[in-house]
Amino acid sequence: MTVGRPVERVDGRAKVTGGARYTADRTLPGMLYSYLVMGTIARGRVTAVDTAAARAVPGVVEVFTHENAPRLTSDQHFMPLQGTQIHYNGQIVAITVATTLEQAQEAAELVRVTYAPETPKAVIADALTEVYLPANQEVIVGDPTAGLAAAEVTVTQNYSSPPHHHNPIEPHATVAQWDGDRLTVHETSQGVVNAQRTFATTFGIPQTNVRVLAPYLGGGFGGKSPVWPHSLLNAAIARQLGRPAKMVLARSQMYSIVSHRAEFRQQVTLGAKRDGTLTALVHHSTQQLSRTSENMYSHSISSRMLYACPNIHTRQQGVRLDVPTSRFMRSPQMASHFGLETALDELSYQLGIDPVELRRRNYTDVNPTTGERFSSRFLLDCYKLGADAFGWSRRNPKPGSTRDGHEFVGWGMATEAHDHNANPSSAMVRMAADGTVLSQTATQDIGTGTYTVFTQVVADALGVPLNQVKVELADTNFPPAALSAGSGTIASVTGAVNAAALAVRTAVVQLAVSNPASPLHGVSVERIITQHGYLFSPDRSRRESYRAVMARHGAPVQNTSSMTNARGYSTGAVFVEVRVDPRYGRVRVTRGVGAYDAGRVMNHKTARSQVIGGFTWGIGNALMEHTVLDRRTARVVNPNLSTYLLAVNADVPEIDAIFVNKPDPVSTALGARGFGETPITGVPAAIGNAIFHATGRRIRDLPFTQDKLLY
Amino acid sequence: MTADSEYKRRTVLKAGSAAVTATLVATPAATPAAAAQTDSSSVDMTLRVNGRDHRLAVEPRVTLLDALRERLDLTGTKKGCDRGECGACTVLVDGRRIKSCLTLAVMRQNVEITTIEGLVRGDKLHPLQEAFIRQDALQCGGCTPGQIMSGVACISEGHTRSADEIREWMSGNLCRCACYPNIVAAIQDAAK
Ligand code: FES
Ligand code: FES
């Protein structure tokens, strides 16, 4: 068995040699470069666009504005360049097209746009009277008012978090090529099948006329899940100009047209008995919406699914602002979860109950909103494993009780939890006449390890060595499969890959046992053992290699299978140590332990990397990451990586990842659940809780920057 | 090729953003002088990359990064920001690590440029490439070539005496997937 083992990434070699071709690495003969011009007002109209200077740049083929851009509609997003209306700062107002990148960039700088601006609203604080409750955004369980009345202790606090931008290291890129009414697009996409549908709908051509490829994706984190308008415009330009066109976004452009995590405010009210039992949980949030969309992505799911509480009220309000439309971002539930897990820490101090113990007392294996039993939940094991590995029992709960030199040391913890998607998926497995195996499915590897895990799944199902299996992904010519978002890839697609491989196995075994030329002739199909590339009789006295069976057969054996999986919920517990320098208000995270119930772990190496990645995002969200909007212009003032700070190597300590590793019985993914988004959700709260433990200072506004600790 | 070979450094360095400035007021049309400056002008140059001479004719404003990627099809070197902030474009010039987005191709003649494609010896990976795979120091791979080139230099500079020292000297290379502890482990492995 290779599933579960820490198998090295099968795409590792391609990625460490530069051999892996990403979208922006494609260069096609005759290809043009498109480059965007971004608007500089957030609200109002374009009154004139002067493209004369841009057109005069040698090599410039065309300059598109709202006056001459191809007419497009999108059923998903506001489509720029179709009129004069401006809805947010950094909206696309023109596109230059030239024979080299430098020419297109130079021309873009020479486009002159004149506006009739209006005063925008950029932040929730400026539109508090416009907060409203969109449809279907309220859930009430039991009687929250009565629950609060029955409480012996209550905590009510407000928490807030800023907008964030996904910032994958690979910028969004798109390369479009038409052949008559057939379109091929290399697209930085977390979902080639969805992308295919979007391109087909936009251009009014059959889906089968569109091929989308994204064999390697340099990170997405949610921001590359839809096809954004710039990709549709680039494809339209390629069609109009009759040449392939490539567009790669500049880093700064990624702060306005490819979405973000919405600014978020929340109020959490907890009612509890003196023993810590929750009697009521009221969680109201307000998140930023855009003028053109009501979508919201942080839904207080933790408040509805995590703890035993009979009376729950969640309410997700919105406020429309003159900013771009937000999207889910690793991990959507983080924002609302931060409020809940900080409030629980506050409650633990009010009650004088250890924060782990408080969570244990409110543990449930029944979904408190629906009353249904979870198919499996080992969260109590996570508390125990994590606390033991961290040494939590040695903690003196008194804030400010531990110093090391001039630094305050604090320990904090939080539960981690995220739901995961499961989308119907299909996969093909084919054993060639030489015994080698190919599996193809149109899901993606966005860095999480899909190539590797599916190689393991196929190898195990057939009983062949890993190096006999090749997996190909993210091409719409392959059987359709899940979007890689919402922790859904492994959970959605593994079952189909496994089923196809098992079907091929059965067919090949059948070929062997039914053929008098095989040493296995006459053995019943069910009794054959497959291992190491061989078929064995039950007592292993006779054997034949797959290679030999296939050589005799002389033709490939192939199967395509489909599977649906259940959605699920993966939980865990995270423990952190921080050191706070009181002179500078500087916080460093010096230790981290996470313990998780992700169902069955498919590959310990890649799963551990998901934990490290999530934990690091949690450090970033807690200590540095935030997008700053100028309130007068609704413009992002830090649209670059030197002022939008991500965690760097020196910010991240050793991180210990522990897995309960018990298969979820309802999972068709060999017992695995979706997991990628769980190990970040609790980290900002755990760090804030540790800062409180270190200093006695409770900060309720992310990120916990030095200014907030120094006041 | 024309005689006009003015190095348009300003254009190069501003290239990360095409946001239009001064847009609330009507702006004058491009002056004739400005129009003249936009004449394209390629120059012949030779870049020595991974032990091979490449002759190419590109405008002087073309960065080393864009020359490698868009002209020489050496796309292993990645562009993450085009302004020196992410490290995805790190290459070695005479053994020193530099960000290839912050230098012009024309300025890098008569030097040895090493990119990620130049680390392999025949079929054999460089020890740091092997260590990256072994330690799972990569996920999406978008930052990985830059991390490895930077790591090779970090080792040759001798900045590997402790994990903390590696963390510090590798902090110019961002990894959004956040493989940092594994990158440190890989560099420690390869430095042995
Ligand atoms: S692309 Fe050169 S540092 Fe980011
Ligand atoms: S591996 Fe994805 S950015 Fe580093």
C-alpha cells in the first residue's frame, strides 16, 4: 500500500528543474501580448479615452476601450469595457495589444482616460446605515433569547478583520488561440471544466469547441476559481485580431480584478452556565459587498456546526460599497471563526476554565443545527494529541505570568474547522499493452499534491509500482471532474480514480484467468492477488506479471468511472506559542502544534505541507496581512508585495502536524475528507489568545500589528 | 535596428503598473518629443546562459527576466511581481543571486548566467533539487525555481550555520503556499 505513506511528489522533478510549463510560460507562434489599463476612480463614468499616443507606439496592433472593445456578457461577473460606468477603483478601462510585452506595457501607460467621478464608499465604517440582510442569510436554532436569559455568564464582543488578497506567486495568466470557432485556452484555473463552460457560454459556442488546460498552477487559493472578465476579453481579442493572445496580470492589477477576502465585522455573544456549558450562541456579521454582486463567503458555519449549543442565531449582513466583488479565499470560514474562537477564550477566562477543557465540555458529535450525527468526528482526540505534544498541561493560565528575558511568552489555542466540497467527478484509467498505466481526469493539482495522491491510488488499486503509473490532469479533453476549491479535489475525485483503476484490474485479471496460456488459468477472478506489478494465485505459488498479460492481449484495457462523494467537515486543534517584545510590540510565533481529524490521510508528506501552509497563512492573517483602502478614493494603497506583507521564511517556526488518521466511513475517497482549508481557521484566534496570555492585552481587530500592542 | 538605443529604464521600472496618473484633469496629448522616444530599437546582444551563448536582438529596455522567458524560452525562471519583491525570478550571475526582473538583459553580457534549467548535470539533479523533493519544499512550484537558485547561493555564501540563519537569508524569496520550514530543511540537507 502506498496510500497514507509520505510518498514524494511525482511532479517534484518537473517543478525543481523548471520543466513544468505554467500558463504564462506558453508562447505561441504569431502570439500578441495584451496588457491592461486600470481606472483610477472608484465610482462615476469614463468621459473620454485618448488612445492616440498609445496607438503611436511601434508594434501596437490595437487599443481597446469601452468604445471599440468586443461586446461580451458574463452571467457571473460584471463585464468591464462594455460601457462608461465605473464600479470600483482599478477597473479595466482599456487594453493595449502589441507584438511584444514591452510595447504593450508602454502603450498602456500612454492611454489617457478622463472621468466624471462621484464620491465612493470604501469601507464598512462609512456605510453603517446601509447595512442590510440579503436573502437566506439567517439561521435560528432553538430559542436564542431564552438561551441567553438562562445563561449564568455571557460574553459579548465585536471583532473585525480587513480585506485580504490571494496573491498566488504565479500571476493570473491566459493564452487564447482560435481555430475557426474552436478555442484553446491555457488558463490559470482552479477548475478547467467550469472555465470551459464559461468560455463556451460567453462566445456562444458548444462546450466541446472549447479546450481549457492548466496542468500546472502556481497557486490559486480561491482567486483562480472562476474565469475573470480579463480572460474572456483576451480571448475575444484573439478572435477579433485573428492571432493568439497572451495576457499576464501585473502584480498590482491583482488587487482589483481577481477578487479578495471581504472586509468583515462581527459580534459574538456567548451565554454559558458556570460549568462552561453553552446555552446560547449569537453570531452576527457584516461583510463588504460590491455594487454588482451580493456574494458572501464567510457564513459562521463554525457557530452552527462545531459546538453543542441548543440555541443558535447566525446572521450574515452585507453592505454594498464601491469596491470589487469579493470571493472565497483560503480559508473562507477563517474570518467568522476568528470571532467565535476568540470569544470562547474570553469566556474561558471569565469562567476560570481552561480553554481546552471549555471546548471539550461543549463537544458534540451531532450537528447542532440539523441534529444529524456526524459520520465520524475525532475532535476530542485532536485536543488530547495536540495538547500533549505541545505540553499544554504545564501552562499557567494567568496572563503575563511567563517571561523570558525582556519578552513575554504566551500560549494560546483554538479549534480548527472547515467544511469541504464534494462534486461529482469522473476519471479514466488505461493500462497500455506494455503494462504501463495512464490516468486522466479534468481536476487540478493546485500545489496540494493531486498528481501524487492519484498516482498512489491507481498504483494501490492495481497493485503496480508507483513508477508504472502516470497521472494527467487539468485538460478538458479528460473526463470532467471537480473544481479545486473548497478543499474538494481529493474528496471529490479519488473515488472515481479508484473505481476506474479497480475496473481495469478486474478486466486484466479476467484476461489472465480465462486464457489457457496464463499460469493463472482457471483461478477465480476474486481470489487473485495483485501486488508489485504481478497477479498471484491465492497461495502465491503461481504468478504472471501485468506486463505479460497485457503483451499477450496486445491491446490497452481502459475504464472511465464516475463517483459522487458526500460533503464533509474536518476539524482539529491548534496550539501556539508567541513571544511579545514589550518595547516594540513585536509578536513572534515561536512554536506551533496542530492535530487534525481529516479522515484517512492519503499522503503524510503532502498533508503535512497543507498544515504548514495553513498555519503560515494564519500567522500572516494574525500579524501582518491586510489590504489598505484609501477611504476617499476607495483605492488599494498597498497593491504590491513590499507593502502587502506576507509571512516570509523568518516568520515561521517549526510546526508539528499530527493526524488522527481514521477513515470517514461515508467517504468514497477511500475514507479521506477534504482538509486543505482546515489548518488556518483557528490560527489567528490562537495567536490572539496567546498574545492575551502573554500580555493581558486582548486585541479584537486583525491583524495584530505593533501599533495596536503599543498604544 | 535603429540608432536610437536610449535605455528606457523608467519604463522598465514602472512596468509593474499601468495605472494612469493624473486622470481627473484633461491631459495634453503626447508631445512630439515623447512620440519620438517611443521608437522601438533593438540591439544585438549575447547572453551566456547555462554555459551556452545565446545571440538575440531585443530592445535595451527588456529585462533579463523577460529576455529569458519570452525570447529564449527559458521559462523555468518565474515572474511573480516584476519589481524585486518576491524572488521568483532569482538567477545566478557569476555565482551571485540576483533578481532578474530588476536588471536589463543588455547589462548582463559577458557574465555567466545560471538559471534553474542549468542546475541539472545530464540526468542528475543538483543536490538541492533532490533535497527539495525529499523534504517536500515545494507545493505549487511557482516560487520553487527562485527558492532553489537562492538556496544554492545561500549555501555557497555560507549562510547555513543555523536554521535561523537560513530563515533570515532566504526571506527574500516569498512562498505563498508557505513551504518555509521544508525549504529550511532542504537547504540544511544539501549544505551537509
Ligand atoms: S519577479 Fe523579480 S522579484 Fe518578483
Ligand atoms: S510552492 Fe507555491 S509559492 Fe512556493
